[in-house]
Amino acid sequence: MEGLDSILAEQPFFAALEPELSKIVSGCARNRRFDAGSYIFHEGDDADEFYLIRHGRVALEMVAPGQAPVVFNTLGSGDILGASWLVPPYKWMFDARAVELTRAVGIDAKCLRGKCEADHHLGYEMMKRFLPVFVRRLHATRLQILDVYGKRGK
Amino acid sequence: MTAAFPANAFVPTAYRVIRQRREMRDVATLELSAAAGELPTFAPGQFNMLYAFGVGEVAISVSGDPGNRGRFVHTLRAVGAVSTALARLEAGQMLGLRGPFGTGWPMTAAVGSDLVIIAGGLGLAPLRPALYHLLSHRADYGGITVLYGTRHPRDILYRREIERWRRRLDLDIEITVDHADRAWHGHVGVVPALIPRAAIDPENTFALVCGPEAMMRFTVAGLRDAGLAPERIYLSMERNMKCALGLCGRCQFGPTFICKDGPVMRFDRILQIFATREI
Ligand SMILES: Cc1cc2nc3c(=O)[nH]c(=O)nc-3n(C[C@H](O)[C@H](O)[C@H](O)COP(=O)(O)OP(=O)(O)OC[C@H]3O[C@@H](n4cnc5c(N)ncnc54)[C@H](O)[C@@H]3O)c2cc1C
Ligand code: FES
């Protein structure tokens, strides 16, 4: 079986991460598999693990009372699933559902937070990778909010 | 001076609607044939001025197959008085037409290269003639990828045709929607988010982009991140028009006139003005 650190090293997200740091991260990682239709987490659950998607597709959903769930984003191979593990109170704010068979590397959030706290160099390397992902998603969300495809000024 | 203009540059010619298809609640596709005489040829990306009698005239891109000489096809959304009057026309009714006008997509410059076609919403309409051209000259081009974003799965334009194209092995089509319910198994998110997933070879790819301006800004940023040089990116720009002949200045975009220097423009030529708001 492939070692987790070599799986991580293949992911663009961890590109150019020093091998020693990659080893530390893989110490918090495990392989995960989610069947099509199964939930990876639900809103309100503890955000104690986040995921690097290797294959498959994951839908992020929000549910408003009395309404059908709305899918507001989908993620696929190479994407990071979950940010709430980084900020207190470490609770998921939406549901994540595997749309098709999805394989991912699950990273124990508490374990990685602890290691980043103990080794700020690792912490900084991680932040340098996470921040652009979240900024890109923020920009995309802004474009989505503009609802550009309708009649102007509507 | 006027010799450079098409024969019907100033006065609309009568055209008959031979078919009307309702694409969505407020979007219709009209097939038009000339009431008399021959139909002029057009290049993918060009537009006509369509005149709803007694209401007014608006610029609408040609959305049909450039290989089909017998008719003009236009897809339009009813947003105001003129476009609503046009979208309501039925088979047999008449309208006025001037054109075709403007620049086209770089179909010749792109020979031998890969293409990524990125459309947002109704922006697929001006790109469809380019796709027809590519598919009927398939051997002349490298890989073809279409990235299409729209609001909701029910707003997918030319749905049946897209389903047919998706079955082709020589064309990659990815569709993303802004919102969906659980019945949708495709991508959800904005169209620029599809760019990093498309295996683009920046040295050998031309990008053709059309959609709302905000979507094009994000798309250009995504293409630049993917390594595409500005001179490989083409955008179709929209500004309200009056004369469509470069005479009145209504469609001015910085130092250029969209009606004659555009609508299709190479990004390096508009880079400065594109970055300026309210032009
Ligand atoms: C080169 C070129 C090609 C074009 N191709 C097409 C095409 O293929 N299909 C098509 O439907 N339209 C196309 N347009 C846009 C079309 O010309 C306008 O929608 C039209 O001029 C609106 O005129 P109106 O009198 O019906 O509405 P107006 O009275 O001018 O506008 C009514 C309302 O609609 C809004 N509005 C105006 N234009 C748009 C728009 N494009 N999108 C969303 N909201 C708008 C206005 O802000 C206003 O609130 C093109 C424009 C250009 C310049
Ligand atoms: S519309 Fe008159 S100059 Fe372009």
C-alpha cells in the first residue's frame, strides 16, 4: 500500500513541503473512503477532521428550515474540504455529502493544530497553503453572490 | 468611406422569422431568413442590429452555424422594451436587420492550437458559432474544452445540443451552476473555478470568453493564473449601441468603439481599460 506521506506529496496542496514536515503531517493523516450518497459531516458536528480529496466529488449543502437542501458548492480531486477545524468553536457550518464514491486523506484536526502550535515553522507553511485556498473561495463566493446571469439591476 | 460598410449598413433590411424556440421563460431563439435577396455571410462572434418595428433597435450576436448560409440565428433575453418585443416575435412575423458587424473570434489564428471556450449564462450564444466552426473543421484544431457556467440547472442554454456534444470524444464540456438542488450531480460553483481543473497547456491554448463582465474579470484572472498570456485571451465585450458603424460614439470603451474594434477583443489590447471601472 502507498505510504500516506507519498500520497500527500503527490497532492498539489502539499507541493514543495519539506519532507520532514510532510512526515509530521502524515502522522495526523489516514485514508478515508465515502460511498456515493453518504455524508462526510453534518452542520453542527465537531470539526475534528478535515479532508484532502483524492478522487470523487463532494457537495456542500445548507438546509433552511422547511426548505429543500441547497447545494452551494462542489469540490473534487485536489481540493481541501473544511475550514472550520481552524477556528474555534471548531464546528461544521454546513453538510458535506459524497456525490460519487470519494477517496480522501482525512487529517486529524486536533493533532495538526497541536503540531502547528508546537512548531511554528510547520504552522506557517500550513497557513501559506490554506490561506490562498480560502481567499480564492471568498472571491468565488462574491462572484456567486452577484448573481450575474440574470437581468441587470434585478 | 461608406463603401467599407455592408450594403444594409444604414437602413435595416426586412427579415422574416421562420422559427421561434423558447429556450427559457425570458429567452428565445429566432431563425431569420431574408425577405428578399441573399443572406450575407458572417464570422463567428459578429452581431446584427435587430429592429423591432416601431419599438427600436438592439445589438444581438449571431448564435447560429456559420456553415448554414440560409438563415441567421439569434438568441436573446427579454430585458427591456426592444428585446421583449423581439423575443415575442413568432414564425411568420417580420423584423428589420442591419449587419453583420464587428470583429469575430480568432478562428484562423487558433488553427493548430488547443482552445478553451468559457461562457457564462447567455454568453454561450456568441460562442456557439465558434463551436460549430471548430466541430466542422475538427482536424484543424487541438484539444477543445468548453467551460460553461449558469445560474441553475434549469437555465442551461441549448440543453439538447450540449447533451449531444457531451457524448463526443473529441470535446470536453464541463458545466457548473451557481445553485442547485440535490438532483443535480454536476459542479456547483462559479465558472472560473473550473479553470484549474481543466488541463490547460498555456503555451498552446487560446481562450475565448463571453459572459457578464464580472464573470469575465474573474475568468481572465483564472486564465492568467493558469499561465495564459494576455494575447491568447479573447473577450466579447458588450456596450449599448446606436449606429454600429463607429460613427456615433455610443459604444465607446476607452479609446475603442465596441461596434467596430469589437465586440471580440484581444485582452492585451484592452488590458488597461478593462481594469478601469465605469468605462
Ligand atoms: C455586441 C453585442 C452583442 C449582444 N448580443 C446579445 C445576444 O446575443 N443576446 C442578448 O440577449 N443580448 C445581447 N446583447 C445585449 C442586448 O443588446 C441588450 O440586452 C439590449 O440592448 C437591451 O435593450 P432593451 O431596449 O430591450 O433594454 P433596455 O431598455 O436597454 O434595458 C432594460 C433593462 O435591462 C438591463 N439590461 C440591458 N442590457 C442587458 C444585458 N445585456 N443583460 C442583462 N441586462 C441588461 C438594463 O440595465 C435595464 O435595467 C448584445 C449587446 C452587444 C453590444
Ligand atoms: S454604436 Fe455608434 S460608434 Fe459604436
